[in-house]
Amino acid sequence: MSEKRKDNHRRILRDGEGQRPDGRYSYTYQGLDGRRHTVYSWRLEKGDRVPAGKRDRGLSLREQEKQILRDLADGIDTNGSNQVLNDAVKAYLDSKHKLRESTLYRYRYFAEHFIRDSIGQKRLSAIKRSTILSFYNSLYVEKDVSYSTIAMLNQILHPVFVRAVQDGCLRLDPTAGIMKEFKDKNEAATGKRFALTKVEQEMFFGYLDADESGRFDFIRPFLNVLKETGMRIGEAACLQWADIDFTAETIRIEKSLAYHPGEDGKSHFYINEPKTAAGQRTILLSPKARQEILTARKLQMQLGLRSPQIDGYSNFVFLNSRSLPFTQCTVNGFIDRIRLECNDRENEQASLEHREPHLIREFSAHILRHTYATRAIENGVHPKALQRLLGHEHLDVTMNTYSESQDDFTMAEAKKMWKVS
């Protein structure tokens, strides 16, 4: 009977285990691909010390063995799990031939700037749920990266890990449901969803419409149309004159404009189709929206502005003073400027009248969409009709999105049950 092999400390080595002349341990096994693979460690057991002058921050050899044997028993490709995340991301993006070119450019840009030199260098098997959450938290807290950017990164990483699970490289997807957990731990990340109150809405647009300084001549029609139609910023920004039927008093929404970095790292305008069929819809052209659109047209003609051509489209309804479409950043900047001026005036008036001021809360352009939906529900618009007007694919999206803004309205409706007819 042959003598059992032992290490330098006289410990018996198991099948597949070995110790090299320099003292490093190895474990060789046959993977699911039929090939032989080897892993290494300076420590045999978890409690062993790393030899002086050596670095070993990973698992001990037998910890790795235990993990490998478990993976093999469950049909997990241990060799695939050793793939570096950067390589997995590249493989995923290279396979997405049906993605819009602009979307693919944006994904590559975000992967290059946020993933590559950080978490991207880790092996798939080394990335746990806590790793992803820590990565997102560090971006949000330490680097002041916005929630929307983190959500975009998750749109890249989630399918990468889903594919790794489907291919048998990983047992679990570390990104599953992680955005909800991230939002719960960082409540300020998205900000509470709300609609402007009727008072806030009247104050803001009353101030905007009454201003005669000329500073807001370009943005005024755009903001009023957002308020009147509930369109997304990108949908309103790329409206063409051909999309508006003044006779039928309708607006046809078939595309959306985006402004983000391209393959060259510089930001460009892109026009995309809606993500779902529900996004293509026809909505009402209200008298106020009609008036504002014609005002925008008159201003452009007076100044001789010429619409640019973007992805083959031109003749845009809304242009800024440089003959370019509005971007989200620009629109939100104007909103904040108008809001602050309006609040300053209200503070002065309240001081003169010896009362508390009614101030407008900080809000973004997207809140005008929430406000439109809230006013619609308050005025009895059927949820199914509102769903179509907003371009939501499913009714539950409409109700879940805007139900949080309806507390006062809900209580008022409930009280009707107690009224005597």
C-alpha cells in the first residue's frame, strides 16, 4: 500500500491536491467542459498563515475545493465563473445586434466610464450581492453619480449575470431585485414622487405666463405643452409639425429624442422609437397647447431659426435660441430658475401681508407629467384612458405610478360615501 502524500507540515493531501516546491498548494480537477483545471493558494486550510513575503487574500485551497465540488454537483461551470466581468460585459454587448445603435453606444460609454476600472476587473465568481450594492452605494454617495445613471448601469449588469446563471457559470444572480434594495437604503436617490398642487401649478405657470422680460420666450411654450399633454420630455422635444393635426386637434407621438454620449465620448442628439408599442399614441391638442405651439412657431419665424436635421428628421416644433431641440438638463435648469424667482416674489408678498408664504417645492420637468396625470384623475378621467394618454403598456404601471400622488383626492372621494343624498 502506497504512502499517502503529505505537505510540508506532514498533513495528508487529498486526491487532486499537491504542493509545489515553493510551498504553494494546488488542486486539479476535471471541469464540465471535460478539461483539467487547476486552482492555487498559499494556504491549505482556512486558518493557515500565509508565508512571509507572499500575498493571498483569496480562499484557502480547501475552501476553493468545497466550492468547486458544490458547483460541479449543481452543474455550475466553475471555469466560466472565473471569467472577468469586463469580458462578460463585452460579450453581452457584442451580442446585442437588435439594440438601437444609439442605445448600444450609450451602454458602451457607461461600461467604459463606470465599470471597466472598478468592479469590471473582478471575476464573476467573486462578485456577490453585497459587492454590487457596495459598488452602487459608492457611486451614489462618494462620487455623486445620479440614480438614473446607476439604473442604467444595472440595465447592463443585470442581463450579464442572468446570462451567466443561464449558462451555468453562476448559481445566483447578484443583481436580482437589487435596485429596490438600493432605493430603500437611499431614499433620497429618486426623490419622492409627487405632483404639483393646484396652488403650486397656478403660481408657477402664472408667473411664467406673466413674465414680459423675454427671458423665457423659448421655454414657455415647451413647459406649457408638457403641462397640457403629459408628454415625456423626449417626446415633446422631437415633435415635428407633421405630427400635429390642427384640424382634428390631435398630436401623434411616434418617437423620442435623447441627448447622451456617443461612441466618440461626445454628447449627440438621437431619435428613437418608443420602447413599447403603447408609446406610439395619439393625444388631444388642448386649446392652450395649440396656442403655445403657434406662439413657438411665430417666434421661430421672427428670428429666422432653422431646424436641424437629426437622424433624418427635421422641422421640429420646439427649438431653443440656438436652433437646437431642448435637452432635459436645459429644461430642468429653466424650471429651477423660474421656481426660485416665483418663490422670491411670494416671500416678499407674504412678508408685506404678515403671513406664511406658499412656496413651490423643488421639481423636475418629469413632475409635470405626474401633475398632468393627477389633474386627470381628479377630474374623473378613466384610468384606462389615462393609461393610453400616457403611453403606458400596462394599467398597473399607470395606477402604481400615480396613486402615491392622490392621497388628498382619495380621501375626498371616500367621504362621498357618507354624504346624505
